[in-house]
Amino acid sequence: MSNRLFQGLIHQMKDAVDRVIGVIDENGIVISCSELGKIGESRVSVRDELSYSNDFIQKDGYTYRTIGASAKPEYIVFVEGEDKKAESTSMLLAISLSNIKALYDEKYDKSSFLKNVILDNILPSDIYTKSKELHFQTDVQRVVFLIKFYGNTNMPPFDIIQNMFPDRNREYVINVGEHDVVLIVESSDASDPHEMEKIAKQIVDTVNSEFFAKVGVGIGTTAVTLKELASSYKEAQIALEVGKVFDTEKSIISYENLGIGRLIYQLPTTLCEMFLREVFKKGSLDSLDRETLITIQAFFENNLNVSETARKLFVHRNTLVYRLEKIRKLTGLDLREFDHAITFKVALMVQKYLTAKPIKY
């Protein structure tokens, strides 16, 4: 149970209760209190007495009451005073915190269950049974976001994302690494890629502006069953990995938009080397200077339109035609022809892939 959750509730109740109130943990230590100076005090004797008595005692000017009905109290609430008001206040406090604890524990169980699902640590036959126990809806669409933090932040990545998505019945935040956090969102718009990218953009913008940190967000495809969440998580992982190679300037990568990059990423490096040697029989990509590579990139970005590319590069149309002819002579590929342009585009992506993942002998 989170001590901060208890402290937050105690702080909110402080103005409504004109007495000192707080919570003691199973070790007899005050973990939350309306008087901050008392946090950390040891009240082991109280814990021991409550273990062998009824659900509440009055001692040394305070009324103590256990949370829940277990034989060994996990948490104890206390209220200043030994009168009837202290007794009734302690009962209300115990009931309130007990309900909050039950909701928190259910949420924790759900998060643990979902973590086992996405990591394939649970048998498929057990998914259905456990989901019924935890009251998961089976007809809801869900999407997995993998959020990777680059560098350190003042606040743990898990807490940052958890605070951004407080709806604990439809949004589940799961810690999967020191810098990796998974967000699972239940939504009727889960199949709409634009809506999912809005959520990813919200994450990126908030982390950048408020925590001055850089993150990458991988988005998996829509899961229509709980079992499919494992596939959505793997797709989000692949999206980030492929994005690091082919879309280095992007911070949001959707698996559905990976295109041919997904295929290239799965090819053996030896096969990629062979492809480049066959395509560039006359010369290699290394023979092209920076200006030529910028020209090629601009030509692709402008859909092989000579006039539009020349305008974007601020060069005369004839200058661009000359450069394209130079490329044809060096590589044997005329980028003005669609088939040649496709081959060249794939070759550039293969070269990027080899640079990121060199052959190991």
C-alpha cells in the first residue's frame, strides 16, 4: 500500500477533523499523520495490544482502531482523544481507509495481472478465469503504449505517467523497466489511430514541458481480447526499435505506420549486404556526397516531382535534372522512373538498417 496515498487522504481530512489523526503500519511506525512531525514515530506497543484485543483500544490520549478484520492488523488508524467523539471518528476513518485500501489492492491485482499478460507470464487458459475474478470487461478495445524515457528525471517515470492517467478503471500504468512504462488504455476509440496518437502526443508534450525529459512512445495495434494485449505490447516494442533506425526524428511511432521498415528490420544483415551489392553494381551509396543525398531525400519527400523539388531546394529545374543525371551515372538508377525510385528508397533504408545493426562475425 502506498504511504503517499494514505498521507494524501489524511491531509484532505485534516481540516474536517479538529484532532490529530494518522495511520500506523504493521511494524508499529506512524506512516501518515495530520501533524507531519509525528511521522516516523514508533508505537509498537499499540500494535502488540491490538493483536491480542478487540478492534480498538484507547491509550495515552489516543484512540486506536484496526483497518480491516485480519487477525494481525496491517494498518491502524488513530485519533487524538479517548472520548466518544474520538471513538466514532476513528471508526469513520477506519471504514474510509479500508475501502480505499480495498480499491487500491484491486487495482494492484489488476496491474499485476495485466503485467503477466503482456509479458506472457500467464497461461492462456488462466487469463479468462482471472479476468472474471477481477471483473475485467471482455468486450472493450484496448491499446498498449510503451513509453521509453531517455535520461533521468526528478520524478520516477512510473509516477509521471500514473499522475497523467488517474482513471484507474480504464487506464492501467505498469512498470516494466527502470526507464520503460506501459500504459494500457480502454477506449471505444482504440481503433482510431488519430485518437491514439493524440494520447501519445499528450504524453510527449507533458514530459517535455513539465519534466524537461525526452521520451519515445511506441503504439501497438488494437487488442479486442485480453490475450491480444501481449501482441500489442510486442508491436509497441518493435515500433520503438524500428523507429530508432528509420524515423530517428520522430518521438511517436505506431506499429501500423511502420510500412516497409518493419520488413527490412526482420531481414538478416547478410541478405541486406547482398541486396546492396546487387543494386549498386556501378557504385556504392558511399560514393554519393552530402548534397546529392539531400537532393535524393527532397525528391522522395516531394513525390518525385522535379519542379516542386527544385522549388523546395531553391535551385533551378535544370540544376536538379543535372543532379539526377549524375546519380543515374553513378548508381545506374534513374530516380525519375518509379521502379528505380522504389529500389533506391529501399536501398537507403537497408543502408540505415545496416548502420544501426552491423554484421557480427
